[in-house]
Amino acid sequence: MDSGLRKHLNILDYTLLSLWRRRLKNLSILLVFAGVIFLVASFELVTQALTETADRALRNVPEITLQRLSAGRQETVPLTYMERLRGIFGIREIVPRVWGYYFDEVSGANYTVMGMDRRRMPGGKEMDLALARGDMPDPEERGAAVIGQGVETVLRQKGGSLLSLFRPDLSQVSFEIAGVFAPATDILTSDLIVLHPEDARDLFRIPSGMATDLLVYVANADEVSTIARKIATLLPDTRVLTRTQIRKTYQVVFGWRSGFASVCLLTALTAFVIFAWDKASGLSPEERREISVLKILGWETADILAIRFWEGLLVAGLAFVLGCTAAYVHVVFYDASLFRPVLVGWSVIRPDLRLLPTPELANFLLIFCGSVLPYLAATVIPAWRSASVPAETALSGM
Amino acid sequence: MLIELDRVSKTYNQGLPNEVAAVREVTLAIADNAMTCLRGASGCGKSTLLAIIGCVFQPTSGRVTVAGKQLARLPDRFLALHRRQYIGFIFQRFNVLPALTVQENIVLPLIPLGLTPQQMRERAGILMERFGIVHRRAFPAGQISGGELQRVAIARALVNDPPLILADEPTAHLDSRLSNEFMDCLAELKAAGKTIILTSHDPLVTGHRAVDQVIDMQDGRIHVS
Amino acid sequence: MFLNSWSIALVICGLVVTFLMGFAARSGIRVLFHWNPDSDANRQIQLENEIWLTSTLVECALGVQIISLVVFVLAADFYSQAIVGAMCATGSLLANNFGVPALIVKIGGVFFYGFWIVLHQLDIRSEHYPLVRLKYVYLLLLLPFLALDLTLGVLYVAGLHPDIITSCCAVVFGETAGGGPNLLSGWSPRLSLSLFYGSALALLAIGIVLLVRWRMWASLLFSSLCLWFFLLALMAVTTVFSSYIYAMPFHKCPFCILKAEYHYIGFLLYVPLFLGAFLGMSVIVAEPLRSLDGLEEVVPRFQKRAVVSCLALLLVFVGVATYPYLRYLILGGEG
């Protein structure tokens, strides 16, 4: 090992000692700093979790979703529209879907009811694999339902093996439970009830020959926007949503929200930077004497600067690890409960969202830029001031 | 290592109303392997002169030559490199850092030299052995007695094995027993080949048998006797 | 598109660099006006201290500039998720006229700040500090460059318009062409590959010549070749090597390799390349200083080390870049 490197290791060693000697002062900076990082990181991780959830949800969404708008509101789509789209080249499959929300007054829960012909959906077979027990009912079979874990819990509390739902006119329909979705798919299926399309139509009293929306599957991903444009021209009263567009909208919304939150956090950051500057600037007489003694004993200004550099890096690094870990625990195990009031309305996807981010380098880089960089910048000049204490300070009579 | 000062002056706060000429036109040569004492009342400029010899700062004018090398006008960084290699300092009140342990204090001058921790411990160990403070190795320096403190200070000045040792009023805060002990220790170092320069107005120091030369200072000027 | 965390991170990086360089320039101006090595007035001692301030500030600025370069690329990747027609970072950099210039200026910043630090490190090794004036004039020349960097960054972000689903039936369609737009098109891979490996060999040869016997013209050639190789390598990564890393023939993007999906292999690729190219080019930066007072030994030693490290780093780069390509040739794709 060359002596320059060893010198730095020695200085690092000395820094650790001196941090430990002033542990009270350093601990206060560390805790405040970790707190700031905790705030920044929590928001970042929440955003990341929401983005991932949206991505996962969108993976099952077809390339194009077709809704009909009337007077600016969504209406049911006549199945005859499907015939009009047949002519467009490149469409692989069109699947009508009947779906809606069902409010269960007894338990106060909101279910998502969905009915579609899964034989015609590419990847529809995979739904069998998503079941914890039971089977997907035969596509022709009426009166059977597949439910998510959340629905099952409510059902078990009520007792009984039949799922009873009410039509809008309060007449009752009952379904047999054919299968239950696996807990692993909870994020998508927890509140889901999958029915035969005719059953779903019957439940919501949607006239036959109508669907809530049409799912358009496209064979070649490159042709999506061309096909979407053709559909829009052909059926001017529809809204054509492509998957990439939905994803981009989510991104912009999440990005905007987290950006807005970051701006709010900037106040906390500024306060902390001022605090750090202040702590770093105030040199006690003992510290001045120590620096001057070191200088007389042959330390250069650059060596003192190296102490300050390591000090900053160690404090910032430790605070970073602490803050990020605390934020992860906060977001994953406590569902970001500190931010609950702010987070209401964030859950574009699902009200009872489980936040489970898998952070990557980019997230940490963002957190780093929003916390450690300003701190390091704020301590450079005080560090130099302390390093430029003249050597003669420790001599008597001067 | 011959030290030559040629018309060296040091003025504090130059150009300001509180300007002070601490050292005026001092010309001086200090021989190798000798013990020289700068004597004078406080404020006569002896500490300033010692600091100039020790390259702690530069003189306002004049030349300082150590072993043939011109040191005045060198940037701060090179003065530090010079101090690190050639000079051992013993301060008034010793300036031992009270929060560090005895051993940590002694190795301070070695840290920028880039030695391994093993080498640093060994060197400190030898010196602590020699001065009888091994049992205090891990004690905070703030908790040891005055005599031990003095030995820590000497050990620290010797740890980088410098040819030149400077001591600024080393006995000012010691009783006569400790002062004598200290001077005997310096005498040993001189016998071992070191060059020693100290400042004092203590007759116990200036009258010590090992002192080769006493230089009187008054108002920043010198009178060799 | 300012209100999202990536834009804010970019703004913070920009502000921090400006703050650091601003203070550095302030002390630079003081040094330029009052520096006088023969004086021993307090001011000269003060200025000697300020040299440490400036160098620390510029070193920090360099660090932040490197971080901001990474942030810029990753931010572009993030924007691509929100912009019409952008598939990855390449697309969003091409989304307006300021993206690519901003990137180039940022890379330039890393090199120029780095050269300043090389000058400084050489300077403080001479007892006479012979480069003080030169390095502070250079520092002041960096300021317009910094301003350009900031302006381009702001213009780029301001010029990005996200694509949002509107609540009415008006639909916006982006054109999603092929595998997304490419930074460089129309380059024949065969030609660029032979140029790439040819230049690498030439660089190695000149490096060895230099190490055996130092010649002025050879050092000039070495540094110029380094610059050439750097540009060529960026091009080769974009047009050839990246698609072997992605295992997708039409995905030619120099940025996606920096992402977790590809195990951050891009960092392993770019860090040796940038560092190697930087050291190689600093050889010629140091060349005129060889005869300066007090630097007669320092500069040649630095140059020799720079040549050796440059060659070693570029070798690592060539190795990392070639690996997926060779793997493909040997295993035939689905490896």
C-alpha cells in the first residue's frame, strides 16, 4: 500500500476518534439530518411503490381500451361496435367487458365486479394459475363466481358459502364460490368478483348487447397508435385509451405529486442546511487549539480539510442509511402512516393500497441529491475556515 | 543541521494602528548538536523568534536557512512538510490534547507521514517505555499528572525522530523538581545528537550545565553572551 | 416539466455547482488581483489559504458535476415515461433541441473541472506555485461554460411537454416508430468496429512508445488519439455494443445500460472510459508545464502514471464492451 493511501486511512481513523469525542454535537446533526432524509426518502419510496403498482396493474391491461362517451360521461358500449372494428387490420381480438363497482351495505365494502369471456382473452388461461384454490368455472357455466381474498374474508365473517348480491331493484342473486385468487395477486384481485358476462349484466341491469368497455388486443406493439387513430376516426363517440398513454398519465401524476411534495420538503431542507452551516461554523477555542497543534506538529491545511471531508461524509453516509432504512420501514410496514392525510387521493389505483417499493439506484440517487448534496455544499466553506486556523494560535504570547 | 538567520524581522498587524515589531533585524547562527537558550522578559520576542526558527510562520523580512535550504518565502504547505520531518515541538503548557489518550497524543505527528498503525504503535511504545509512561498508554491525557504530561510532550516531540527540538517556556508551569527532571532529559537528548533551542527566563534552565549558549533578547533584538 | 423529483434534483445539482463555483471564482478574482509570492503581508498569507478554499470548492464542484451527469441521464430516462413518442432516454433527449447539447456540455464540464484539478495538484507540488495565475484565469474561463450548462439544462427541461390523457375525447397520439429513435443512424457496424479496435491498438502502441522514450509529438498524438478514441467509443457503444447487451438488435441506446435491468453494466463501461480518456487527455494538458520551475520532476512522473493508468482503464473498458459481443458470437444469441 502506498503511503499516500495509508496517510488517508490514518486520517480517517483520527476522524472517527474525533467524531466519537464530540459525539453529542455530531449526534444532534446526525439525527436532524436523518430526519430530513427520512421525509425525502418516504415520499420517494411512496412514489416508487405507486409507480410499480400502476405498472403491475397495467401489465394485464390490453393495448387499447375503448369507452363510449356521451355528454362527457362514460356510457355502455353497444356490442355492434365490435363488428365495425373487424375491418381494421392488425387487431388480434376484441373482448367486451362488463364491470362496475358494487357497494356491500352490510360490510361497508366496495367490490369490483367483472364479467368477460376469458377464452377470448390472450393470456386468459393464466388466470387459472392465479387461484389459491378451486377452479375457474367453465366459461359457459352461469351462477359461479371467483373471488379475491378480501371478498372471501368478508364472506367468511358473514358465514355461508354462497355469495349473495343485490340488483339495483334490491332483488337478490346468489353465486356459488368456484375459486379464490391467491394472496400473491392481492394487489389486483383483493376486492375482485369475477362473474359470467351475462351474470354481470344481470346484476347491474345492463341491457344485453351492451358492455362497459371493449378491450382491443393488438398483435404488433408498433402498430398500436396507428390502430388507435383508425378506431378514433371510425367511432368518433368513443374515447380510445392506449396502455402507454395510461402509463404516461400515471407517471406524470405521480411525478407531479412527488415533485410538489419535494418542493414542500425544501423548506425542511433549507432549515437543515442553515443548521448544518451554523454547526460547522462555530469553532470552539478547544477546536481551534487542536487544529493549530496539529498544524505545528506537521499537518498541512489539506490534511485538516481531509478530516473535515471524512467527517461530513461519515455523518452524511450514516444519516443517509438511517433515514432510508427508517423510510422503508415506515412505508412498507406502516403504510406511510405519517403521511396518511396527505396521501388521501394518491391512491388512484386502489383505496386500500399496500405499498411495497423495490427501490433501485435511481431512487437513492434522487434522495441523495435532495439531502446529502446540499449538506456537503453547506459545509465546504466552514470546513475551509476551520482548516485555515493559523498554526501559531497554540503558541503562547501571540 | 546548521541554522542561520539573516536580518530576520517579524511585524504583527503590519500597516495597522496596532502594529507591533516583535523581532527586529536578528542575525544569528545556531550550531549543530548544541543547546541554545533564548532568554528575556515576556513580550521580548523570544517566542516569535522560536516560531520563525520552527517554520511555524514566515518572517516579515530576512532569510532563514536550515541546512543550506532557504525556508523563508516558502508556501505554508512546504513549511508543514519541513516541520513534519525536521522539527520536534514542546509547547508551553505542553498543548497535549486532553481528550486523546497518551498514545494517541504521541502518534499525532506520525499520522501525516503515512506509517502503518503497527509502525506508529511501535515507535510510540519505545518512547513510552523510555519515559516510563507505558502504564498510562490508554489513559486520557487530561487525567494524568503534570510530570507525566511533560514526558508525553517530550515523547511526542521525539516520535518523528527530528534533528531539531524546540521548546517554548517548557518549565514555566513546573515546580523545580520537574524542571530539573526536564532539563536532564534535554541534556540526554543533546548527548544523543539533537540540536535543542528553548526559550525561558527561568534561571534553573538558563543556568543548566547542558546549555551551551544563552541569547538575551530585549525588544526584539538579541545580545549574545 | 419542472415539478417532479428528477427536475428538482437537476435544479439542486445546478444550484450547488453554481454556488461552489461562484465562491471559487470570487476567491479566484482576489488571488488574481493580489497574488505576489514575494510579499509577506497578511494578505499574501490569506491568499495562500484561499488557494485551498478554491481547490476544495472546485473538487466538490467536480464531484457534483459527475453526479449531475448521471442524474441528467437517468432523468431523461424518467421523462421518457411521460413524453409522447419517447421509449427511453434517447427519445427524451431528442424530444427538443436542447437535450443533446446539454448532455455534451455536462460531459465537457466533467473534463474541464477535472483538468483544473490536475493543474492545481501539479502546482502545489512546486515550492513556487508557478501555475497560480494560469489556473485562476482558467477558473474564470470556466464560468461562461457553467452558465451555458445551466441555461441548456433549464431550456431542456422547460421544453419538455408531458403527454396526458385528457378527459375529453380529444386523443393525442405519439408516433412510436420501430425501436425508438436512435442517436446515430447510418453507421455501418463493421466499419465502426474495425475503427474502434484499430484505434485501441494504435493508442496502446503510442502509449508504449511514450513510456519507453518521452517525445513531445508522441504525447500530443497520444492525447489527441485519446479524445478520438473516447468519441469513437461512445459511438461504438451506441451503435454496436449496446444492442448486444440488450440482446435486441434494434435497441441502440447508450443510456439504458445504466439501469438496474441491465445490472448497471453501463457504469462498469463508462467509469473506466471516462477516467481513462480524462487521464489520457491530461497528458497534453501537463506537457507545456514540464519545464516550469520546480515541476521538472513532478510533471514527467505524473504524465507517465497517467499514460499507464489510461491504458489500463481503457483496456478494462474494451474488455467490458467486448464481452457481451463475444458471448453473442460464441453462444449465438440466446445465452
